[in-house]
Amino acid sequence: DIQMTQSPSSLSASVGDRVTITCQASQDISNCLNWYQQKPGKAPKLLIYDASNLETGVPSRFSGSGSGTDFTFTISSLQPEDIATYYCQQDDNLPYTFGPGTKVDIK
Amino acid sequence: QVQLVESGGGVVQPGGSLRLSCAASGFTFSTYAMHWVRQAPGKGLEWVAVISYEGSNKYYADSAKGRFTISRDNSKNTLYLQMNSLRAEDTAVYYCAKGKTYATLDGMDVWGQGTTVTVSS
């Protein structure tokens, strides 16, 4: 199975800050990497698919990059409504594994 | 709009069985793969199973193999997860989710609101 790691596991930032989360796969997954946002008590929501494509309706302050084994997720200007846990997930090989998540809150 | 509504969760004793359902609407259900993903209390997301759009291909996480069965009824726009020999570690919120791409086995885009399964004596 492909193992996914994320860092940091949590972060605290101020409104307007640039926030960056990294995700690493245990083997080459090309661009088969998705990013999901999960707010407390809610279902996950797809933000970025295929490493860098913004899902329809998602604000442009969210972006993703990377390929192979190393990926980055960025919030260009953190907003109060972005408080959530963010997960990366690979869909290159079954089982489709998730990273452990990064919890983002406001300082 | 795409909507997925899970049902069938509840409290069950260890060793018991439960069948979850996921009613889909707002898209052509028969042309997308469908997934089950679960989340134990306070934990991260764990992919459980996927079924291809026509139902001929099914894949499971090791934790589900031999105990869970994913199926679908395209005439009823409904996805199922039959769970047998349930264990305490199966306690979780179970989400159904739609595949991202037409007629392709890949990750998920839209998720349901989840149904809670509690395995306890």
C-alpha cells in the first residue's frame, strides 16, 4: 500500500496569512493526488484534484502543486471560514490512502 | 445538484451485521464508480471499498476484506455496504462518495453526510 504523510499535523495562523501544507507519498503517484477539507461535524469536501486542479466553486485562494512523491497545498490568505482539517489522498493505486490530516486554526 | 444520503447506521453488538444504503440523485448514477469511506471517532479518513460504475469490479481495504460487501442497484440509484462480523474497531461514521470521473475508478468528489455505526455490547 502507498503511505501518505502530511506536515505539519496542526498549525495556527493569523487571518490573511499564507498557509502551506506538505504531503509526501511513499512511492511515485504522478499527479494522482487530491486535497479535501473537513470542517468539524461535516463531510469532507474536495478542493483540489489531480494535484493542482481547483474544483469548481472553490475559492482561488486555495491551490495545489507537485508531482511524483512531493506535493504542496497552499491557502494564499487564510480566512476564518478556512478553519478545518485538510487531508491529502492518493488515487493512483488501490487502496486509495489518505494522509493523517493537518488541523488548521486561527491564532 | 448531486446529493448522496446515507442510512442504515445504528448500534450493533460485536459479531453482528448491518447494511448501509446510500441514495443518490442529481447525476447519472450508473456511470460513476462509488466509494465507502469511514472515520472513527476523533480519527482520520479511511477508505473502505469501491465499486465500478456497472458493478462488475469491487475492491476493499484489508480491514474490510471477507467481512464487508459493496454492491449497487443502478435501477434504484442506490449504493450498499453489507457489513458482517462487526468489531468494536468498525465503529465510525461511514460516508458514501461519488467517483470523480465518468466511467473511471479514481478518487471521490461529492460525499454524503455520513451515517454512524457503533459496535458495542
